[in-house]
Amino acid sequence: MDLKMMEHIAAKINEADMVLVGIGEELDKTKKVNNNDIYIQFSNKLEGTWLLPYIKSLLVAELMEESRKMYQNLFYILNKKNYFLVSTCQDGLIKHGGFDLERIVEPCGGYSMLQCSAGCSTELYPVSEEFIAQIRKVMLGEKSEKDLKPPMCPNCGKPLIFNNIDAEKYNEEGYLKNWMIYKKWLQGTVNKNLCILELGVGMNYPSVIRWPFEKIAFYNQKAELFRVHSRLYQISEEIKDRGYGICQKPEDFIRELSNTF
């Protein structure tokens, strides 16, 4: 991107009282896994079974190092600021960037916790490392998937599934605590110099980031919004005087922006 614009964005971040960041589907590694040859192979074999999401979770974890540097660069940009991050990614990799975990909310859930598939309670359960080791053996061909059974809910005996938005009865308890923290943080942005960054946010869940961020920028006359996306970077007419659409891959944008700090 143009160096002058990059320096302008860096200056706005430095001057801001608060920085709000939205992380969208262009940065979600679960989307990349969908095109992974290994995942496609297992998908053809195990489509519709309980086991396939576990295969996906392992393949996502293998991409951690690929994402860690990007999120560390973002943390380097934000670590001295009063920031909050809203992510619709399900890969959970944002947690490995160094951020304060109470300044992150992931309303779409992910692959780190399990919930009852029948929704019998709001309780969440960690994924057993021992069980993941068994799944890995299936991936390596050392064990048959027929030898494994899904973890079961201790309350009703129904299968446990990953706590994310793909669940038929999605248990939102997994993110509600941090969502309340986020809403309180937002209240503090009123009449403050606010820098808003949208990174790879498309139209998958526009009511979570894209539309609310536009509304925040519209009502807060001291706010500026920078929307970074490889295709959907357009800014609405209502905020065009304080909004910037940047046509760029968000990971490249983060790397270039970190070099200006």
C-alpha cells in the first residue's frame, strides 16, 4: 500500500484514545483448511460424521505458527493502546498473539471447547489431550475411526460437539462474558478519539462487526474507520468523510503497518 497512507493510519492509531479492531473471515484459517488436500480426503470419507470437525481442529492447529507472527505484529501495533478485538474467526489463533484475553471476544466460537449437542445445559467442556492424540492416530492411519466414539455429555448422554456457531443449538455462554466486557468498553468510546480497523471482514456475519462498526463511526464524530479487504473494502456513503477503503490482503496490511511503528 501507499507509504503515505500507511503512515497516516499509524499516526491515527498513535493519536487515538482507543482502538477497535475487527477480525474477519479472510483471516480465518478454518477456511483455508477447507481446501487442504488432507481435509478434502477425510471429508470425502467422513462427511456428516462426528469425527470430521476434530480432523479440522487438528489441521487448524498446524497453522498456528503461520498466524502467530501476524497476530504478534498486530499486538506490537496495539500493545500500548486501549484496544479491543472482535473476531468472527473460528480458528482461535488470535489467542496466541500476546493480547490480553479479556480484550478479545469471539462470538462465533471455535474448536477449543465442547458443548452438549442437545443443549441440555450451558456447561462447556475442554477437549481432552488424550482424545486429540487418538484423533491424530486416525489421521496418521495408525488407528481406525471405527475404534473411536465421540465424547458424551455427562448430564444427558448425548454427544458433545464443538462450541461454535455451526452447532445446531449453539451455546453462547462461551463468549458472553467477554461480550459484556466489550459492550462496556464500547460505552467508553463516546466522544473519544477512536481508530477503527476492520481486517478481512466480509459479509459472512455483517451484524457482528461490519454494520456495527459503521454505526459507531457514524455517531462518533471523532472516529475514523479503515476497512481492509481484498475485495469488499468499499465504504458506505454515510461515513465516506471519515472512512477509508483499502484493497489489500489483511495479513499483508498488518505486516506493512507494523513496520511503521
